Amino acid sequence: MKKNVYVGLHEDAYGGMTPTGLLVKDAWVFNILPESQDCKGWTREQLLALNEKVIAAWAPHGSMVSNLPPDVSARHTLIHDAAITKARALGWPPPMDDED
């Protein structure tokens, strides 16, 4: 039986506009992973361990971008804005969620 593994951020839907893609990008934001690591081939267990690290990195900031220090906020904007631009070019339909 083939083990389920992540396709990698660059092969993920619309360039990573999924919960796992968001996790990888946030790991980049906090320098938990280098931007060259897209987690291709990672197992569920590896992604869960990464998730714990990302949650711990967000915790001091209340999981809010507005609470990030300026350098980390700038990195967040750079990474996520580039991802959104790429996703839109690939036809990504942004969520129509008025609750955010």
C-alpha cells in the first residue's frame, strides 16, 4: 500500500492555497523551514510535527498578523502576497467569506 504523502506546495492546488499550503508558507514566514523546502513527499506525521512548530511560533502573537514584529510582518506580506498573485494567475477563486 502506498503511503499518503503531500504533493508539495508547488504542486498543491493553485500553488498552495490549501490548509497544508498555508502551513508551509507560515513555516517560511517564521524561518522554521527554508523557502526552498516545499514539503514534497512529507508524510502526515511530518506535517503534524511542522504544524506544532508553526502553532508555537504564532502563539506569542495571538495568531494575528497585526501582532507580528515589523520584520516578520513584512516577510508574511511578501510570502503571502506572492502566493495570492500566483494563485489568481492560476485561476484561484478567493473564498467569498464575509466573516473574516
